[in-house]
Amino acid sequence: MNSTIASISTAPGIGGIGIIRLSGDNCFNVLEKIFKAKTPKKIEEIPGYTIKYGHIVEGDNVIDEVLVSYFKAPKSYTAENMCEINSHGGNVVMRKIMDLCLRNGAEMAEPGEFTKRAFLNGRIDLSQAEAVIDIINAKTEREATEGTKQLEGWLAIEIRKIKKDLLEILSNIEVSIDYPEYDVPEVQEDDLRKKMDKVLGKLLELAKSFDNGKIIKEGIKTAIIGRPNVGKSSLLNAILKEDRAIVTEYEGTTRDTIEEFVNINGISLKLIDTAGIRETSNEIEKMGIEKSRKIAKEAELIIFILDASKDFSDEDREILEKIDKNKTIIVLNKIDLKTKISKNAKEIKDFKNIVEISALKKEGINELYNKITNLFNLNEINLDNEVIITNERHKNQIQKAINSLNEAKNSMDQNMPIDIISISLKNVLTNLGEITGEEASEEIINEIFSRFCLGK
Ligand code: GDP
């Protein structure tokens, strides 16, 4: 018999309702000691997915008026007997109920233990469990959607298909290990090679999708750089459409670094506003250039703003020469004024992406969005049916599988003994099994679940 675990599952703080969750073979015994239903029934007579009204009590004392949901194994989140006590959402009440559960035979659940049990009981695979964390931590709708897709198990399905192909290759090979007198004929070798290439193609595609997945999950690290007063804050505000960044007529007042996520077509830009280059004294100005170059280097997208009504400064020229042109969008701001810089200026002629805007009048902002979308093929990413890997661990495992498969192919090219090829192919299976969890070590599993919040 397993232990019964309990945890407060709703976020800490005051709320309308709070949920205390219990899971384990014995969880109804714990419940019965602390819950008085209005219309009591024997536990055997209560079907799963039933909600009962009543009170949590400590002896004769009523602690709270609650609703309790019953879930019976294996039809529950953990695949064990479970119940959820919906109490009032006050900290004191919830802690009191939790305390009663613990005193009546339940143990405090570890972070992620409910989901871990769902995995260990075989209800979900490891990649699905990880999707649960992704959904909880999602910052954009798109990210949540990817998490939901993964929760449905598409990655496990995809991997199962690849494993099936691999097993077929392995069984072909193993015939010739078991019966060495039947040497693998040339024709069969060609066929095996083709099958391995097919598997390799699928793995490479999955690995590639990670880059897109990363954009969805982490956002594009974006630096908005430019001299003081060119309109960085104004642009930021135009993008954010709210007054989060301070817009000012004086130089050097917005000194705090502002970090903000902005959604464009469901993809998030992680904005790093560089306040350092706003300083006016020479020395600090120099430091500012260094700092902005450093930030530009670290960014995946640079939005370089110039005040089109003024000429380039020496610092502008210096930075323009040094930054990566492929990841930069030059924004010529203040085109509502009389302009001194045009798109054809020699300082920026090597840049492919130049947009003219007026941050003040909110003109040209859409064109800027389009440029960003094109630069990162975001429209392509938005293809809904694309299978995307968003988890770094999964990507690493797939990379390992690719390496093992390439090893198998090389061994074949070098006419190595067939059992050597077979070992590499078995490694591919192991590498993939670690994604779904069949082959994952306890250490990996513990590490994954330790990242969960309490009560999930
Ligand atoms: P930052 O120092 O780069 O953040 O620049 P700000 O956004 O604080 O803008 C500096 C000044 O330029 C403010 O007075 C803004 O109102 C003004 N400004 C910003 N964008 C435009 C624009 O497109 N046209 C005009 N005419 N003024 C602008």
C-alpha cells in the first residue's frame, strides 16, 4: 500500500476558494476522520466524480463548510484514490485543514508528487509530465498551446513511431547475429541504410523544431538601443500600448533597466531596454557604448533607433559598424519631423532591415512588427500543425539519439561487425526512451519533478 499524500493546491494567498488535495490508497480513510457529509454514505457507495457537501470538523468543532470531490482509482489525476477538499480560500482555514489531514494519517506531498505518481502509475509519460510544468509556467497563449499539445502526448506518439522503425531495423540486423552463417547480403544492407536515413531525417526534423520551440517558450531576447532622446521609451510605449516605460523630454532619467515581454502574433519579445547609454558625461558615455555593444551582442534581435531628424553621431557610427547586421533592424524615428537621415544613408546601406516610424504618432509600428516576423520566420512557426519541441532536455536527448544513429551508420560504412552496429542502435532506443521516461534514471525523474510547484 502506498502512502497518502496531502497538499494545498491553490496558490498561496487569499482567494474565493482553496483546494486541499489528497491522493493514496488510504486517502478516503483520512477524509472520513475529518469530514462530516450532510448526507453521509459508505465510501463504497460513492462513485468517482461525485461531489459531496459537508463540514470539516475537529471533534465537535466545525472548521469550515466545504465541498469534497471524490475520484476513485484508476480514474484520477494520479490514478490512485483521490479527493479534493474545496474550502474557503483563507490561509488560516486551509492550513488548519491541512494540519488535520497530516494528523490523521496523510503525509505532506513533495512538490510535483501528484504528477510524479501519475507518471509512476503509468497514466502519463515523462514528456507529458513535463508539459504540465510548461502549461503552469506559460507566459504566452502560444506557449500554453504547445504545452497542451504535449500533454496530449504527441511527442510520445512521435517517438513511439521512430522506435518502431528502429526496432524493425534491429530485428533485421539481429537475425544475422543469431545466424551468422547467413551473412547480411548487400541488398539488405542498402535497405537498412535507407531505413536508418529515414529515421535520421525524422530525428533531425525534431531537433530543428527546437529552435522554433525556444522562441515560443523563452521569447526573443531583444535590445532596443540608441542614443539619449532618439525615442526608445516612446517606441517601447507604442509597443506596450501602456505607460510602463517612462517617456521623458530630458536625457538620462530613465535609468532603470526595464525588462518587458511583448507579444507579437503570439510570440514574445523579451525586451531589454538599455538605460546605460543615456548618460551625458563623456566617460560614462564611453562606458555606455561598451555596455550597449555588450547588450547588442547578447541579444537575438537588435532594434537600433536613430533620430531621423538629426545626423548620425560618432557613437552611432561606431556601434553601427560593429553590430551584427543580420539580427539588427534599423528604426528611423521621428519621420514626422524634417528628416536628415534617409534609408539610403551610407552608414546604414549594408543593413537589410530598415523601418521608418514615428513613435510619437504611432506610425510605422506595424511595419516594424512585420520586419520582426519575417526576420524570425514567425509566420512559419505559427503553422499550427507543426510538431515543436520546447524542452531543452528533450532536444538534448534527440541530439544524443542522432549521434548514436550516426555511429551506427559509420560502423556500417566501415564494415564493422554487426553487433557493434546493433549496440549503437540500441543506444538510440535508450536515448529516446529517456524522453518518455521508460529509460530515465531515478535521478533524472527526481530532478524533473523537483521543479514542480507544491500541490501539482
Ligand atoms: P529615449 O531617451 O530614447 O527613451 O527617448 P524618449 O522616448 O524619451 O523621447 C525623447 C523625446 O523625443 C520626447 O520628447 C519624445 O516625445 C520625443 N519623441 C519620441 N518619438 C518621437 C517622434 O516620433 N516624433 C517626434 N516629433 N518626437 C518624438
